[in-house]
Amino acid sequence: MSLLNHAHTNMVIQQVRPSDVLNDTVLAVMTDIARADFVDEDSVSMAYADTMLAIAHGQTMLTPIQEGRFLQALDLTPETNVLEIGTGSGYFTALLAKLSNHVISVEYYADLSELAAKRLAEADIRNVTLTVGDASQGWPLVERIDTIVITAACAQVPDDYLQSLKVGGKLLIVTGAAPAMSVQLITRVSEREWQPQFLFETVIPYMIHGEPSQQFEF
């Protein structure tokens, strides 16, 4: 077994699974897709480390533990259609795609989206639609969607995303401020009612244009 393959196996067995990620389907997908295929060449040696990896434009990848816990919370099925905000490296997009019917993924930076498209094609993942734009306040959809996951933090929950969910649909979002941001799973239980569930605390960077307003002291 190569060092990279060994590191990949250890990531799942020694990092992700002991962090209460016990869903066998999630663990299998994380075992199946090589994270090293979705990082820049100079980051390959760190691809399976429990750390956020830097990518272009000052952006970062979630840690493997965060990715595993997010996927487990979403509880995706082969019938689920997903809107992902923040394509980044394309790795989390690949995991979502393997677990669902179709993924629409929005990225702020066109070159990151293009690189993700190349990586997804090389991994033979075809059920993804990539698009580019500022999704800090919402994203127009042809019809409501089953699941929305935002891979960067927001100062508050954008109402547009709540409205974009089908009844029974779920939004995974991180809100609040460091050192204790809240991971929420918000379910639309009726036309006018949403039920939040606080899952755990974490810290991730804010979405571009989703940062808190500056507080001025006099």
C-alpha cells in the first residue's frame, strides 16, 4: 500500500469514524473518492490531514471530519437533489454527487469552478451542474429543491434559501462567530414553518459577502 493510500485509509478509520460519523454509506464514499485527486499538487502530502487546506483566492477546504459530519447530517438518498453553495476544490461536491441524484454547485470564482469541473470529469462524476456567481443572499432555481448545503459560514440565515426548499427539504448552514459557530440543519415542515436543529459547534470561514456587518465602537 502506498503512503497516500495508507493516509487515505487512516483518514476514514482514525479521523472521521471516531468523530461520530457512523453512517456506513458516508464512510464508504469517503473511502472510495481520493481526496488527493482534488487538491493542488503542492498540497497532496496534506490531503488526508485533519486540517483545512488552502486553495486559490484565500479559500479553504473543509476538514475531513467536517465533511463527514456534514454528509451524515444531510442523510442523502439516491433520489435527493442538492444545491451546494461553494464548490471550492470540488471534493465535497464529488461526495455529495455520489450520495444523491443530482448536485447544482455554485462557486464565486470561475477558475475554481473550471478546475473542479476537470477534477469531477476525471473522477467520472457526471451528475453535477457547475455554475458561477455570488450566492451570498440566495440562488435562483427553476423549482424548489430537496437539500441545500452551504460550505462557508453566514452571519445569518439568508431567507431566500429557506424559501427555496421543498416542504420536507433541509438546509445545512453554519452561523454565528468564532470560536463557537453553530451547525444547523433547518427543515421546512410546512409552507410557512421551518424547524432548526442545532447539531454541533465548529469554525469555518465566512462566505464572500456573507460576513457579519462591521461593528463600530465609539
